[in-house]
Amino acid sequence: MAKFFCILKIALRAAIWKATPQACTVGILTLLGWSLVATAAEVTYEYDLAGATGWFNPYGLNSAVAQIAVFLAVACLFVSAQFRATFLSAFIVLGLLTTAVELLAVRVNAHWPFALPDALHWLQHYQQTALFVIVLIWWIGAVYAIMRSTIPEGRGRPLLRAVTLWPALLVALGALPYYPTFRGHDFDRQRANLWEYIPAVLDGSLDADKRPQPRRVDREQVELAQPALLENQTSALAPHAPGRANVYAIGLAGWSEQNVFVKELDGGLKSLAAVLPLDGHVIRLINNVDTAGNTPIASLQNFATAVHAIARAMDRERDVLLLFMTSHGSPDGVALRLTGELYTDLSPRDVAMILDSEGITNRIVIVSACYSGVFLEPLANDDSIVLTAADADHPSFGCSDEREWTYFGDALFNRSLTPGEDLRQAFFDAKLTISQWEARDGLTPSNPQGFFGRALTNKLAPLYLHPSSPTPMQSAAGP
């Protein structure tokens, strides 16, 4: 612990450009300890910048760790092996101090009570440049002080090393495909790193004036409207039809900024109603600015409420719940995003836990999203059918806004699922069609997954509607 604080002393003295005579020497454990502290501090800094409306991006943790690793890898090239652990530990603490200063500057700038006189407004044009130069000079002086503290006098031109270390770090960190762990509502993916920025500049999409900005909803109004909107949907459910198994459905479109998901939800439910007796037993949860005033949003709370309402209406031993979800996806589950209101994921664990808690055993779960194969293992059993647009390790395709369907929705609902056809045959027909489209377009196979529990498959067999029922309109061309 003494060495831990000894490093803090070296960095604090360096911050005022003072070397530390007879500085301590530390090992790899102290370096690892400070690295963990720095990673936690960076994530905390991003959380503060994201604000109250920010959302957690788990993949940003990879970037946070990679950033520290690159930071250390480059810096260690400027110091001999016998001095590295001490120098790098103090160097990390200096980075922590820099982050603290940046956070303080952001806070002060946001609450600065004084306005510049009119005659000095021109200073605002140079404020950022002046701050950058000041911080750079201070940082080089501080690194120079750390080198004088940790490298024996007369060894290796520490001032030259301190000056050249900055551009080396700038190049290395600039090449890192960095994403923040917490993203604010104004996060611009195209400016997140050079790998996104350069293609955006080349194709002209970086110009904010040319890009349509997503419309937002009034968060408070949306939240207040949810109980009444859900009540309207649940009270409109058709009565339970006695004497046979009933099929109840929850349709969920999770991503508000692309209409393809709403289109696919409506088309998919129409196709399903043509082969299974839904009989008005449908609840829709939609994240879309246009429907936020008249349809319940797709949130975790609304999903749980909808499942609870259907569980009360159905015969849980005999009836079947059909859950169809379409959205963007990740290994964490299906994305639920309504611009200005929410950003979260509906995970496989959430779905399984909510269905199990309501005692709903017979369930068909269809997930049209990237990485949707993650829903298979938690939900697959003898009383379930689970169909997914991809396996757990790959994306699916076709979610561009000009489309009516994703690849999966088009192949399954629009082309394969016809009256008299069962879900098993329709799924395997759709899987073959998707593989042909992906091969044609040079795409990595999404590998749709299908699980058909024996008990539920047998239960559904007599429910499939006669081929004379109306069919959804199909187009002749591929997607």
C-alpha cells in the first residue's frame, strides 16, 4: 500500500513540474492496481458526460480496457525495462489527474455565471485552441518531471522523450476503434473514431445538415400515457373461445428510428393470423414516434404487463402464447429504443423469467434480430417453439429503412408461411431462401435457428388454418 501511495506522490509532484528525489521503485502488481483504477475512472467519466439520458454500451468496456493497454504499450517504448513499472504507474496516475481536470472544466463551463464583454467575444473563437495548447504544455512538463523522478539522472534525454511521447500516443489511440461505455443522446457514431469518421467524410454523410435528425417524443407525456394505452389493448382482447386451444400473441417492434420494424411487425402478425387462430388475441408494443400517442411502447415494464394480462385471460395449461419480436439485436438481447424516452435490451433471461413467473408454458417465440440465437437456450423445451433470424454469434440482414421486411421476415412471413403450412416447414423453407440471398449478396451466413418442442408441435397441428384462408401478398423478386 505504501508503494501505491508513493506513486501518487510522484504524480502529484509532477503535476506541478517537480521531480521526486529518490523515488520508490514498484512492480507489476502496483501497475495493475493503478490500471484498474484508471479504467474505472474512465468509465465513470464517460457516465458523467453521457448525462441522465445516457445508456450503457457493454462493448464500450472492451474499448476502455484496450485504451489502457495501448496507452501502456506505447509509453513503455520510451522507458528502459528496469524503470517501466514505476514510470508507467506514475504515468497512469497523471492520466487520472488529467481526466479529473477535464471533468472539472466541463462542469465549470456548464455553470459559468459570467458573460464576456462584447469587445472580447472574439476570444470564444480561440478558447478551445488556447486550452488545448495550455494542457499540452502542462502535460509534457508533467511527463518530463515523472521521467526525471524515475530515470537516473543523465540517462536517455527525458525532455526529448516526453515531447515525442505525445504524438506517439496520439497516433496509437487515434487508430483505436474506440466507443464509449456510456453514450449520451447526442452520441454520433460517425465521429466516435477514425474508422467511422473517415468513411463518413468520404461518402459525404458526415454533414449534419444533410442527415435527417431523429424526431423525439416527450418523455413525461409518454410515461403518463402508458397505463391507459395498455388498458385499451388488454381490454380489447377477444373473449377466450372454449372447447379448443386459443393462441394469444404479443407483437413487439423495438427500434423507433427505422420503420422497417413496424412494417415487419404488422406484416408478420397478419401472416401468422392467416395460419393460426389468433382471433383478436393480439397485443402490440411499438417503439415509434408516430405511434407513441396511441400504442403502448415496447419497454420491459410494458412487456411484463402485457404478459400478465394475457396470462389472466388464457387457459395456461391449454392455450399458447406467441411472442414475435423484431428490432436490432446484440448478444444481450433485443434492443428497445424510443428516441428521447428509453434505451435498453430485452434479454433472453428477462423473457424466460417473465413467462415462467406467469406460468405460461406453451409458447412460440419468434425473434427477428441480429444475434437472436441467444434466445434459444433459455427458452427451448418440449412445450416451446423458438425461431430466430440468426444464431448467437452472427448478425441478420435487411433492416434498412427503405425495406418492408428484413431478410428473415420476408423469407418466413411473406414467402413461406402460407395457410395450411406449419411453422416447421415454413421455417426450413425460409432458412434455405435466406442462405441463397446471403450467398448472392456475399454476406456472412446468419444461420437462422429453429427449435420445435415435440409437445407444442403436436398441440399446434390441429390449429393450422385451411389453405382456403387469405394469404399475404407476396412479391416475385428477391429482397
